[in-house]
Amino acid sequence: MQIKDPDIFAAIEAIGAYYRSNIVNRFTRRAISMMTLDPQSWNLIEDFTEKLENYRYQGYHLDELYSQILAMARFVYQARRDIAPKLSYLASSGGSSIRESSADRTLRDMAVANFGPNLKVLADKVNELYMKVINLDKEGAGKGQPVYATISELKEIGRYLVG
């Protein structure tokens, strides 16, 4: 089954925009690049947050969309665990210009202070999308087995998103 639901596309677009502006911005990018997420997850996250237009015409295959949602959930889990506790140090060390303006310092401090709450908002957005996709999956499966039931790691998504 392919999904071409406008609500799903809108939710993915909102997640991508939020991810780029509030999670992986110029103040946090260096720290996030140090995360130990596998290359496949990074590729899935990039497809999910950057390449929505590729899916608008053909739609999403459910297994592919679930893989991208799982990659985002693993990202949230890993970022909470590995990046959030030391983001202040990582964002201010080494990569900053000696002549950093006070405006940039303030923006950096805001990005660091809001990183945890921003991750929670991202997790909530991913969870909302996940629930919408599950509902479409159940409807499409009818009396058959929905795709989400065949992907064992989806059982971990709550742990990944709640932390």
C-alpha cells in the first residue's frame, strides 16, 4: 500500500521544518554530527526531513515510512541520551569564532537551553505522525495483518520517543 494522504505529507513537512530550524541548526549541528547513529539511520532521516518532494508523486510505501519514523525516533532517543547533557560544552567549544557577537552568543545559549524541550516537541510530532500512519495502515489492511505488526522494532518506538 502506498500512502499519498495530504495530512501525512503535511505532518512530515512540519517535522522536517522543525528538525532543521530547532534541532539541527548552526549552533547544534557540530554536536549532533558527533552522534553515534548508524549511516542507514542518517540516510533515512535525511530522506524524511529533506526529500519530501520525491515522495509526493509516488507516495510512501508503509515499510519505508515506518523505517524513516523509526530512524527519527532513534535520533530523538540518542540525542536525549548523548547530546543534550553535554550540548552546552559541545556548542561553545572549539567551533566558535573568537569574535562571536553577543547576538550569536545569545542565540547559541537559547538553542542550547531549548534543545531538550525542542526534542520533546519533535518526539511528540513524530508520535502524532506514527499514530496517523498506524490508523491508515489498519484501514488499508482491513481484516489482514497491518504492516506495522510485521516490524518488530516498532514495539520500541514508545521507549525511543518518551526517553
